[in-house]
Amino acid sequence: MQRNPYLPLPMKLVKNFTETEDKLIHTFTFQFLSEEDEKSFPYMPGQFAEVCVFGKGEAPFGIASSPTEPGFLKFSVAKVGLVSTALHMMEEGTIVGVRGPLGNYYPLEQLKGKNIVIIGGGFAFTTLRSMITYILKPEHRGDYGKLTVIYGARNPGLLLYKEELEEWNGRSDIDLVCTIDRPVEGWTGRVGFVPTVTKEVAPSSENSVAIICGPPVMIKFTMPELEACGFKPDQIIMSLENRMKCGIGMCGRCNVGNRYVCKDGPVFTKAELNQLPNEY
Amino acid sequence: MIIAKNALPGLLDKLAAEYEVYAPVKQGAYSLYKQICNGAEADFGYVNSKIPPKGILFPQSEKLYSYSVTGEGTSLEECVDTRKKVIFGIRPCDAKSLLLMDNVFNNDKFQDPYYLTRRSNTILVGMACNDPAGTCFCTSMDGGPFDQSGLDLLLTDIGEAYVVEAVSQKGKDLAAALALGAADDSQKAAAAEARESAEVACAVNTVGLKARLDVNFYDPIWEKFHEKCLGCAACTYSCPTCHCFDIVDEAKDCNGCRVRNWDSCMFPLFTLHGSGHNPRTSGKERMRQRIMHKFKYFVDNFNATACVGCGRCIKNCPVNLDVREVLADIRGSEARSDK
Ligand SMILES: Cc1cc2nc3c(=O)[nH]c(=O)nc-3n(C[C@H](O)[C@H](O)[C@H](O)COP(=O)(O)OP(=O)(O)OC[C@H]3O[C@@H](n4cnc5c(N)ncnc54)[C@H](O)[C@@H]3O)c2cc1C
Ligand code: SF4
Ligand code: SF4
Ligand code: FES
């Protein structure tokens, strides 16, 4: 029998960083305790893991770090309940458990040679960060065409990964468009909702794939804009976040129709989702 | 082979020396599968147990591992149960349900060591149903009162004795270890007679059911099934093929264990997101999920219906919601529901 999929790998919290101004999102950096442990956790952008706080429970979070950043895993977590609150209050140096990697990942092989348009909203930018970091790695960058990133938040203080955004802004191999909902003093970037900005940027659908993650309203209104740009359902990739427990297709919780989001997803094309009931 | 009824308690005692033996035990007005220490506790005057024997392999509450966390690290201790077991007197429908459950706990990507270890260490001694209940509809679900799927041995009650058939190698080995005598011709004839006369009165027509479910997710028909449902989940807890569970921590400070407990798609919290969004907001979506899962999704994934027709959900539902009627309604035909 394979490894027991319920047993977490112990990892050490080395950084508990307050990511957003409202303090509701923290980014956690966990360090592998040994090289062997790290080898047992080969992951790809788009996958998630169950993070367990011993004594509280476990919860699934998208992996925000990229496999090109060895030695640690990063998660950005919104404070909503039991496990996420326990994480927020956790002292650096504490041991947590991480179970994974779980789920499928962005289809990096199929994306080779294509232009990639990444659209994110709110704090659902975690696995997108992983994806962007992966693509920007010099040994990968040549495999992909133009990289366009549209990222929106309510206000500048709620954007994640500010240092990286700044770094990406200065590069010529990525087109980054950050936008906020309403004008704020000192903000020189764009203002407007993600769907509107998508319309303005009007990414070409020619030989392109769009990856879109964000709150349901953002997705709902961005879809028609992508369609207007000529994106077909099989050129649009999404990542679902149903409630999960086991993460391995057994506890029966996360299904959309006959697919388990944990085991068969969380990454689906719009074409695949069109075949499934809208229960997500 | 044959087991005389008066020899059965002794034989169960003998088994109990080597195995954990589970058998039907009377509990007030109904029967349950319980571990027995002595053969006399078993009572085979049962139609079927109120709760299915799935809990022997997939307990209602089970510790997955215990842990202790110190400044220096963590230690985890797996709690995989490796004891050998015999379920004595399991009904054919329940044996079949375990074959269905195997698909879930040994799926295309992951294996559940807790269930699978118990499963491979468990021998299933079946008891054929000479007198199925009015709520049984196994023959409509690809099973039957003498069905041997999943069993190691099958017993047939012929009055004074049980005629025993070996179904699998495991069963043959067990029969050999117990040195069971041979059945004579008249005993074999009596067993054949019992098989002939066993009748499952209720039939559910499933022709075209899957084809309907393939297309009727948004059909208004789903508005009505849940109307009287209380959302109590008695139907799913007592269903031998339902496998949903929750995982929780039971801990004091840094020492504790991770535990899994049966859960149910009939509960509103089951799918509630951390954000407050819930993809299945009302009883309508939850009832649809229960039916769709058993009669469509499971068929899509494993080419088998996740219902064995045991009738427990019908018997245990406090408001008499009858899955046979629901299925008939979906098909647009008349239900036969003899209770
Ligand atoms: C694939 C995937 C990736 C994800 N990625 C991320 C990510 O990168 N970052 C992120 O922040 N989140 C992510 N999520 C969401 C995250 O999993 C949830 O926010 C998390 O599970 C919440 O866990 P919790 O223990 O903190 O909350 P819980 O304690 O489970 O509570 C969540 C909510 O449900 C309510 N609730 C729960 N149980 C009960 C009860 N018994 N009675 C009443 N109310 C109850 C609580 O009030 C609360 O509002 C992801 C989810 C999935 C499936
Ligand atoms: S759905 Fe009802 S009849 Fe079918 S196996 Fe489950 S409890 Fe038995
Ligand atoms: S047992 Fe009956 S009332 Fe209870 S959840 Fe099931 S269908 Fe609803
Ligand atoms: S989280 Fe358990 S089945 Fe998907």
C-alpha cells in the first residue's frame, strides 16, 4: 500500500507575515524539516495542501510558493474560522502539519508555446503567484509566450505580495496590470473593477489561455469580457474551492456532479465545468 | 458443507479464539452487528440489522492517528487496526455494499489504509435471506437474497442446520479450518428449495433511470422530494453504501488525535464554505445530491449503482420518505412500495 494519505508532514513555521492592511490575510512560510521530507512533497503550481494545526484541525489552502523556490512552502490565509484563526495567532517556530500535495495543477505542459493571461481578484491570488513565479524562472520563461497579469483588489492595502508586484512591474517579460476598485490618494495605477480592466486591456485570445481566480462576482462578470475577446471555454482555466476535508476523494464533501474537486480538480477548464452542474 | 444449529455457538466460540467475531445480536426490538465473546450471544432470528455492518470496517468514529507536539518536533502514531475479523451472518446486500465501498477507499489516486487493512483482514460469512422484508428491493439493484458477490462463505438456513457454500478461497480455507462436515443430498435439496422460494416482493423499475438523471439536474421535480425531509440523516447513516465523513481533532494542549466521524450530505454545514457561501443551500439540493450520487455519479465513476436495495433508509426515515417512490417519480412510473 502507498503512503498513508492522512498523515501530515511536520513543518516549521518560520514566518508569519501580515500581508494585508486589514490584517485579515497572513502569509505563512513553512520550512521542511529535512531534505527527505522535501523530496516527499513534489508539487506544481495550482496544487493545494491540508495544513493542520495540531489541536485544532486541518484546512485546505492553495500553495502560494512555487516549486522553483526550494526549502519551504508558502500559504496566504484569510482568517475565517477555527484553523485559519489558530494559524494567524501562531508564533514563529511552531510545528504544524502539512498534508499533500493534493489535487491537479495548471496544465503547464499544454500551455507551452502559448500566451498566458492571468486574472486574479482579492486574495485568490495564491496559486497564481505560484504560477507566475514558475513561469518567470529563467529556465521556464522561454517555454511560454506573452505573460499578461491582471490583478485587482478593493484598495492598494489589500493587494498581496507587494514586493513581488513591484519587481514584476519593472520587468519586460511580464505585463502586470494592477487595479483597485476606487481612487485612493497616492495610487498611480489603474482604477476600476477587474471585468472593466479586462475589457480595456483586451488580451488577444490568439494562441492564448486565460487563468482566472477570484470571487464569484468577479468571475461572473469577467467571463463575458473574455468571451468578447474570443476566448473559447477550453481556453479558460479556473480553480474551484469547495469545502473539503479529506482532499483525497473519499469523504464525499467536495463533489461537483461526478467529479471530486479535491481529487479531479481543483483546476478545471470552463469547457469541463460546462459539462457539470453549477454546484460550486 | 453443513453446520448443525446446535453446533453453531460452539463453532463461533472456536472462531472467537482466533478472530474478532461480529454477529447479529438482539438489541431491544432490533438487531445490530456486535463483536461477540461467546457464541450464545449471536441471534440469527433477524431479517437484517438496523444499522449496516459497514461500521466494522469504517467505524462511525475512528482515531486515525495520535500526536504529541513538543518544542523539538512532533511524533505521530498511526492507529491502523490489523486484527483479524469475521462478520458472521452478513446479508448478501451488505456484502455487496462493501464491494461498492472498495471503489471509494481504493480510488484511482489514493488508498485508505484504515479501511483497506480491515477489509483484507475480514472474512465475510453470509446468510442467505429465505424471507426478505417488504422493504427489500435488492433484486432491482443487481443483487438478490442468495447473491454471493463479495462473500467468502454463504449459509442457507434449512431449519435444523445451515448448508454452507464456499464462495472464495478465503471461505474454503475457513471451512477447512473449522472441519465442517459435508451436507447430504436431502440437505442440499432443502437449500435449493429455500433459494427457490425466497421472494423479494418489491421491484423498482430502473430502466431509463440513469438516462433521466443524466439530464434532469435542473428539473423542477427536485422541488418536491425534500418537502417533508427533516434533514436528520438517518437515511445516510443507515445506508451501507454511504461513506461521507468529517475529520476533527480531539486534543488537549499539544497531545491529541485526529478522528474521523461519519458525516452526511443531508446536513447543511456539510458543504458550507469558509466564506459563508454554500453551494447546497436547501434540502432540495441536498436530496438531489443524495439521489444523484447513488444513481448517477457513482454509476458514471464506477459503473455500479450505490444502492443495494437493503431498504434501511425507508425503514429508518421518521417521515416515511421512500427512495423507491422517488426513483419511480423520476422515471415517471408507478412505485411499488410494500411495507
Ligand atoms: C482547494 C482550496 C484552496 C483554498 N485556498 C485558500 C487559500 O489559499 N487561502 C485561504 O485563505 N483560503 C483558501 N481556501 C479556503 C479555506 O480552505 C477555508 O477558508 C478554510 O477551510 C477555513 O477553515 P477554518 O478552520 O479556518 O474555518 P472553519 O472553522 O471551518 O469555519 C469556516 C466558516 O464556517 C462556519 N462553520 C464551520 N463549522 C461550523 C459549525 N459547526 N457551525 C456553524 N458554523 C460553522 C464558521 O462560522 C466559518 O464562517 C481554499 C479552499 C480550497 C478548497
Ligand atoms: S439507499 Fe436505502 S435502500 Fe439503497 S442501500 Fe442505501 S439504505 Fe439501502
Ligand atoms: S431519514 Fe428521511 S427525514 Fe431524515 S434526512 Fe433522510 S429522507 Fe430526510
Ligand atoms: S475533500 Fe473529501 S472528497 Fe474531496
